[in-house]
Amino acid sequence: MAITEFAAIIVAIAAVVAAVFLVTAVNNLNNTLAKLEDTAHQLRDEGISAFRELRQLVADADAELDKVDVVLDRADQATTAISETTRRTHEAVQDPMIRTLAVASGTGKVARLWLSNRFRKNRSEIDLRGEPLNGNSQLVEQPGSGRTIVN
């Protein structure tokens, strides 16, 4: 056996080893590719179900927002109505209230003036000793009250 034959055998063994190595590597890559494909299908299925749930959540949130929108619209309408009612009530009550207070104030001033004049008139009819100045008026004491009244 010569060296060339020996070299040919070593090259043949190396080629077989390389072929076995390549077949094993391709087989491992195939297995990995199959696992990757399964994982991709699982992710796709989970993604689709998650997307469906997300759509449902968005639809539910949209329905709730519609309800809140209706409530806010009604609250706005109520606020507008209350504001309008308050404004109209103020307009309806303000003028008569001012007039009533003016009449009451004027009446109070007139009553005080009238009572003041009456008190001065009665006082001028009584002399310093407590006797009437003219013969028609007389002092009468009310028992228990300590008051003296001019008749």
C-alpha cells in the first residue's frame, strides 16, 4: 500500500465523516425549523386570540364611553337649564324685591317721623310739673306698668 492509497483512504474517511457531520447538521436544522414553525403557529394563534380580546375590550370601552358621553350631555343640559332658571328667577325677583325694600324703608322713615312728631306734640302739651297745659288733656298712670299716658 502506497502513500497515495493511504491518502485516498484518509480522504475518503474524511469525506464520509464530513458527510455524516453535514447530514447531522441538516437534520438538526430541520428539527429546529420544525420547532420554530410550531412556535410561530402557537404565537399566531395566541396573537389572534389576544387581538380578538383586544377588539372586544375596545368595543366594551367604546360602549362605556358612549354611556359617559350621554351622561355628560345630560349634565350639560341640566347645568344650562339651572343657569337659565337662576337667571330668570333673578330677573323676576330682583325688581319687586328692590321695590319692596324701598317701600319698607320709606314706610319705616315715615313711621319714625310720625312717631317723633307725635311724641313732640304730646310733650309740648305737658308742663314741667307733669300737668296738662290746656284743660282737655290729663295724665293717667297705668297701674303695674309705671307708664304715664296723656289723654
